[in-house]
Amino acid sequence: MSWLCRDCFETGPSEDGVDNVCPDCGSTRVIVHNELDALSIAHIDCDAFYASVERRDDPTLRDKPVLVGGKGGRGVVMAASYEARKFGCRSAMPMFKARKLCPDAVIVRPNMVKYSVAGKAVRALMQDTTPLVEPISIDEAFLDLSGTEKLHRASPAETLARLAYRIESEVGVTVTVGLSHNKFLAKIASDLDKPRGFSIVGVHETLAFLDKLPVSKLWGVGKALQRKLHADGFNEIGSLCACSEEFLVKRYGSIGTRLHRFSTGNDNRRVNPEGNRKSISSESTFSDDIRSPDDLIKRLWPLAEKVAGRAKTAELSGRVITVKLKTDRFQIRTRRRTLPDPTQLAEVIWKTGSELVRKEAQGDAYRLIGIGISDFSPATDADPLDLGNPDGGRVKAVEQTMDNVRARFGDAAIKRGRGFRLGKIDGTSR
């Protein structure tokens, strides 16, 4: 057994008499594990990221339950502080429901540009630690620290503890670390001890660790598959281990291979710095069905801004624009267009989507609209200067200026005219 103090970073063998208390600084944030120095795959997740950024910038919010999201009747919780989560509040919950659960919660409107700046700062510290960083979202990533011992003169576990300290002290948000021998287990480990946690799942304890966990912890197991697994008597991950891969594939289709692999703790996916994200999208459900193409297009603008913001945060651009519409009879219709060059501009995304909506909306009633981009390229390839479209450079310059203003003063500091009247008529969005 080895031990590591997450506050002073001292380490040593467990025979030194460590009993979850650091003998050097007295901290109780001590990790003791027999594979502490042998594991190198990590998942780092920022704790209630949006809420943490808001509390960093407004000290009066500290120790208070904080909800980030829209204040209107159809608003949605985008992030809930851990104080708010104690009352049952969670992300993606309707704001009116969260306010009933926690009447004293402070509601803060989101500032996506500010969160993007903080997310990029966290990402930079990760990449300063290892080049093998695979972003999952604005506030979480996988890291592979194999071979970094000589560079940092420390084990991966100690390097991760120091990284968590740097993120907290330099960016002002806290993170939770999961450390294991593959991505699947590292991700599960990072959910065990939030916030400011550090959990380890070693090779030799893998099967025992997974045995009693619910099957919902397996990647790819949504609510429908979960119900089917429960109906077949599979409630815990361990109950799947006795089944052959052939049986699981025959019973559940191609996902049976994943069920067998993950239930036995196997995951051969590498940490991929390029990531494997296939699309970036946002959608909104209306309080009342909409038929008018003009009204649908009005609802499209804030969604296009969200997509553009997320693309800029991820440093991606997309060549394919897709619009999603759901009718009042719950029929889903998608229409897409491929652009000559990849984009990350809200204006381009919105205009392209507007043309698709106007072509598709021919009298039916719709309850939802969404827009997204795919077929990614690096951000450096986005929106090149087109001599045939001299107005393109001006559009890009205007949007960059707006982004800079929002980064300093918040999302509400500057808006395009078409976005002013949407606050009270949008429905649930994400």
C-alpha cells in the first residue's frame, strides 16, 4: 500500500502508520491504495462547473444553493450547486420544479462566454500536464499520464493531485478525479466522491467493484435498455458477468458486445486527443405548437448562438448544418445542408437553418425545433475569407467583437436585434 496527501503532496508506504491522516501536514485528504503508483488513466470533471464559476465571481453566493439557468416559467436548470442538489435539484430539471424543491436557491442567468473562458483555462492546464487529453465537454476530459513520471518526477496520481490544486488556485473552480486502468472505470470513479474528490479503481479490485453497481452505470445503457435488462433479471453489473458475449448479442443486439466488455471491466479505447464528437446541437420545446415559418425562425436564433458558442469552446467548426423539427404528432423531421467551408459563426448557422426551416415548414404544427453542426474541422479552418462574399469578413469581425464583449461583461451585455424578444416565449431548451 502507498499513500498520497492531496494537500501537501507527500507520499510514502502505508507502513508509515498513515490512517487517513497525513503525518506531515495533518490533512485528512489522504489517498491510500495498493495500486496508487501503477495507474495512469484519469477522468477529471469540474464540480457543478457553471455554478462554480458564478460563485468564484460573486463571493456572496458561497455556501448558498445556486441554480444556473433561465428564470422564466419554461426555464431549465443548466447547473445546480451541491447545496441545491441536497434538495433534489439537478441539471436539465425545469426551473419551476427546482424552485419548489429549493425556494431559497439563488437563480443566476448563464454566461456561456465566461464559462468558455474558464473551460479553456482548465483545458490548458490539463494539456500542460500531458498531451493525451480527450475533451468530453467544456468541463470534463480523459487524460492518459502514461510515461509522464520522468517529466513531472512524480507518479500519475501525484501529478493529478497537483493538477487539481492548480485548477482550483489558478482558475478558481474545483474538480473531482477518477483514476483507473481504463476510461470506463475512470469515469465511474470520478462520480464516487464529489465535490473535490479523488477515487481510484485498481486492476485487482475491478470485478468486486463492479459487482453491485446498477446496470445503469454501463455506458450505452439508457432507460429503455435498462428496463429490458431489469425485466430479464439483470439489475447489477455483476449479474451480466456470467453471460457469454454471444448470449448478450443475441438477446440485445450489437450493444451486447459492449455490455459483456464493460461488465467484466474491459475497455481498450485509448485516450484520443482528437476526440470522437460527431455533432454539436441545441433544441427547444415550445409551450404552444407553432405553424408559422417566421415564428420558427425566431426561435432558431438563440439555438444557433448556443451551437456556435459550444463549437468555439471545443475549437471546432462544422461543414454540415442540420435542422430538427418535431410535429405536434411527435414525428421527427430532419433537414441538412453541406456548406462550401466549415463554420462556427452563429450568423451562418442561423441563416442556413432558416432557409431549411422555410423550405420544410408548410403548414404543419411543430412542438420542437433544433439545430446542429457536424462533419467537423479544426477551428482554424472556420469561415475563410471569400472574395466572392465580401460581407463574410464583416460578419465574422462583428461576431468576434460580440464574443469579446460578452466575455468581459456577460451574455446579456450585447445582443443582436433578433434576440431581444425571445426571453418570454421560448420553451424548454438545451
